[in-house]
Amino acid sequence: MLQNRCDIHTHTLYSRHAYSTLRENVLAARDAGLELLGVTDHFSDMLFPGTDLTHADLRDYQHFVNMGIWPRTWEGVRLLHGMEADIRTLEGGLFGQAVTVTHDITGRPARRERSLYDRMLHNCDYVIASVHYKNFADGASLAQTTEMYLGALAQPKVLVLGHTGRAGVPFDVRAVVGEAARTGRLIEINEHSLESRGPEGRTWGSCRAIAEACAELGCGVVVNTDAHVCTAVGRTPTALAMLEEIHFPQELIATRSAAALLAAMAKAGLDVPGE
Ligand SMILES: [Zn+2]
Ligand SMILES: [Zn+2]
């Protein structure tokens, strides 16, 4: 039986189409027996209609600015500060990288020029890079979409490629998984991508093929819920069943324990937060 004791892809009320508070997610993580919870709200123009893709006011992003005040351990659960950033270009550029911060959280003009993405990283331990709105990739070649994921893997603080099996953007799985293995980045096996219809579902085959490539090429994975309500936190039975079906090695599951996840962060060159 495969073990999974961390969930590092979860959402709170900040994401607008998610429904639980930070504390509700922490309590659910504790009750599910997790050692570590990562909270990764959307960092995306899906949150605010009319988002300007060149300029931003930090008053719209205060959630990420102040994550540093969260306890590092809460109800016995280690807590990581993350975000799920949208991949926005075929070069793997992320939301916020082409956006200049114009105003700080009090509404004063910003004192120095920097990108919204860089500003958000200050209190952020790691980033999950995911494709949600894939219009920019319409008609792209496999070579281009592969470059997109390789580019995203190389962005500052990106630890995980999120739900690649359901994003609807085909890519060269072996090339991307191989690069992730080489650089210590992690591929997500996402419960939400698999649970709705199980093996009959649209994304089961693509998720399984990605997991098989990870096993073959020695690439670490994270098994996450992508919970948008606290009752889902820490529950990954479908993803684990799929991994068991292909005899996936336990030691490649970075979410098997808090210690393994923190070691994977260090291997990827990220700062490991204290307790
Ligand atoms: Zn969402
Ligand atoms: Zn998500």
C-alpha cells in the first residue's frame, strides 16, 4: 500500500471558486493524518476580470504578500506557503512575470520597478506551474509545447508542474519528465484529474502514461488533491490506486512524508523553511 502524508496543492477562499479557510484546511489535513500541507491559491488572471497583463496593484494580491505570518506548524501539521501560477506563454513564462507592480498594498505608488511574479516570491516557498487557460497554445507544435513546460520548469521557485495530464496541451512527456528528473523538479499526480470517472475518464490514460514515464526515468512525483474545499484535503485514493496499478515505486513519491518533501525542495535548490 503506497503511503502519502503530504498534500501540497490546495486552495482557500482566496481562489474565489474554492470554499474553505486556511484553518479549515489545516484541521482537515490534521484529521486526514497529513504531516505537511501546502497551500497554493491561484496566481492567475482568472481571479479578477479585466486583469491588466502589464501593470498590477498589490492591493489585488495581498493574500500572497502577507503569507509570512502563517505559523510554520499548525495543529501539528507543517505548513508551506505556495502558489499555483498559470503558464501563460509558449516559452514557459508565468502569470505576473510580464506585469509591473505600480502600487503597494496601501495604494502608494511602488518605489521600485519589479515584476508582480518576483514580488510574490518574497513570502512564497514554492510554485506549482499549471496550464489553465490554454488559448496561447492553440495550434502549437509538440516541440513548442515541450519547450513551454521546459521553460516553466526553469522559472524561479517552480518545484512542481501541475496537472499536466488534464491541461489539454499534449507535449513530449519523456523530454519534460527527463528534465524534471535531472533538475530535481517534481511532476504532479493530481487526484482531481482522476477521481471523476476513474479509469473510464478522459484523463486517466494520459495521467497514467506520465506516471509510467516518471517511474522509468526516476523522476519524483507529488500526489496532491488540488482541493477546493476542506473535505477533499489529504484524500488521494484514486491517484494512489492508479500508481499501485503500475507498481509505482514508493521512494519516488516526494509527498510520502514531510521529511521526503523537504529533502526534495532542497534538492531542487529551494530554501527549506524551518519548523
Ligand atoms: Zn481552481
Ligand atoms: Zn489548483
